[in-house]
Amino acid sequence: MTTFVPPTRGDGPLRFAEDIPNTPGQSETIPSSWYTDPARFELERKYVLNPSWQIMCRSEELTETGDHVVWEGHGETIVITRRKDGGLDGFHNVCLHRGARIVRDSGSCARRFKCPWHDWVYDYAGNVVGIPDREDFDQDILNNLKAPQVELAEWGGWVWGVLAGPGVAPPLNEWLGEDILVDLGAYKMEDMYLREKVTWDVDVNWKVVVDAFNEFYHAPALHHIPPQDVKDGREMRIFEFERHSMMVVPLKGALPKLRENPDHQSVAICHYTIFPTSVFNNNPEHLQLFRSVPISHNKTRFETWELWYKSDDQAYLDRTQRHWDHLKIVVGEDVWTWEDVNAASRSSYYKQNFFNDRECKIPFFHNQVNRIINEGVARDSAGN
Ligand code: FES
Ligand SMILES: [Fe+2]
């Protein structure tokens, strides 16, 4: 047995230097319709969700040739497959014949995919390679049929995808940006493994789920954290980048260490909000991905992915299991509040949300969604 040691960190910038302010933002108000309007959800699908990089699955779910994952969210369905050369292919899981879903379940060892309705056959890349009674069709339509493509990339042991296809979003590294690559990259998630995934189907807008993990303000009330234990947490540092944001929350008693130690990850909980649908909640020795999968304007699949380091150190495994068991209860409390958010969401008197300056990551996120929608609508109406 080897005693567990987390990866060496601390090569990135100091996050608690004297000149770094507590928060970069200020109090703001946003309209309730951003959460409740079905028409807005359609705009988000078109301009925000489909053209952005989003996490689809773990690379470890696609290790062998022919392993495939069916991912579904915001009305879309796609298939991701591991090719023989180690790369990934992905295409929209919609039969070009009459629109049935081609592949229902994730699985392994696939050589071809056959649509269940009339047996059209697709290869890994979504090319149509078999059509029963081919001669009965108008032959002109059958040339070079290929399902629409999804752009895929791997980073941090995750498979990321852009549903709108290749070249729509900047390359993944550029999308994530230097701060996220260095800070979140320090955890070496590619060396971790999926310990457990817990999924809840909840009746709230997907952004309610993202918001829930974007502030620390609710911790004393909802999670019953005593005042002396949240004191250091109030000294968190918040960083807003081009698209994403980050929040470094000192563990109790860690502040003096943080002022001189660039390895903030060893003594703080670091949150990374990766636009648009993911929040990482990183503890020094294990981490969670809170993934909001939008389903409709008021339905979301909320996934919590728990990642551990590979170790045979029983003490590490035991304390991490204890902490994770505790966190599942804490996350259950967040889920519980969404019933109340749902219950009030159709009230004629629900007009807006306002946020204090320590909740500034939330309006920062919503303002980006809003800006991207407005730019997209303006572009389309100008005919570009
Ligand atoms: S709908 Fe797929 S083969 Fe007909
Ligand atoms: Fe919470």
C-alpha cells in the first residue's frame, strides 16, 4: 500500500494575493422570465447550448473500439463512438430515413448501428452504409448520406462535444482558456476515475441548477453550517474569466496558509463554473461535477459525478467515502429547495431575482447567456 498523495499543485497564480479583491462584481437584478419563458429556452437551445462545448461523458466510458455512448439533452440525441485509431466520432442519432432514433442505449463492441424501424445501417461516423431494398428509392437522394456531425474533444478525462458541429465553437483549449486549463487542470482529472454518478430529474429550469452551485451564501441557512465555520468562507475569492468563473472558498482555519501558499487547492474548496452547464466542486482529495442537462424550460436532469484518485491507501478511501456520503446529503438539500422554486415559478408575483455582491457569479453567467442570445438574434435578423 502506498500512502495517498494528491497531485503536485501550486504552479499557477496566487489566488489570495493582497491586491485580489473579495469579489469582482456587485449586486444585480435579472428578470424571472429568463428562467420561466419557454420561448427563451428555444433561444438558449439555438444560440447557447448547441453551439457551446459541453461535457458529454468520461473518456473511461469509451476505452475500447466500438464502445459508444448515447447522450441526450435539450431535445437532442447523439451517439459518440471510440474508433479503431483511438479517436472519437459523433453524430446526431436521428435516422435520415424517417427520423427515428438510431441507437437507444450506450454499449460496447458495436461495428455498425442499425436503425430499428427499417434497418438502415450506419457506420461509426454516421455514414449510411446499408439500405434494404435500395432500388425502390429515388437514387439521387441516396448518394453520400451522412448523419450530421458533432465536434468532439477530450480534456481532463472528459469527452466534450459541440452539438452544432465542427468549427462552430473555438477549439476546446481556447474555449476553456488559460486560467481554467492551469487551475482546474492541476487536479489531473485524467488520472481520476468515476466513483459514482447520481442523477435527479428536477422540475426547474437548468439555470436554477447552475445557480445553486455558484454561491456560498445559502450554506448557513440550507446546509446548517454554524456561523464560526462560514467565517473563513466569506473570505472567498471570486474570479471571472472570458466565459467561465471560479470561486476559491478557504476551508476552516486555512486563510493564513492561503495568503502565502499558491497551492490553494490543498486548503480550499475550488469551484469552477464552466459555461454553460457545468460546475466543478473540487475538494483537495476528490471532486464533484454538477452537470445540469437542460430538458425543457422547466425540466432538468441534474447529474452529480464523483471522481476519486486511484489509490490503495485504505485511510484515503475511507475518509473520502465518509466525505462523499456526507456530500450526497448536502446536495440532496439543494435538490429539495428546487421544489419550492418550482412551486413559485408560475406565480404572477414572481418578477425577478436579485443577487448580492458575493453572488455575483450568477448574474455574470446570466448576462453572458443573454448577450449571446441577443448577438445571435441580431446576426440572424441581419441575415448573416
Ligand atoms: S426510420 Fe430509420 S430505417 Fe426507417
Ligand atoms: Fe448547496
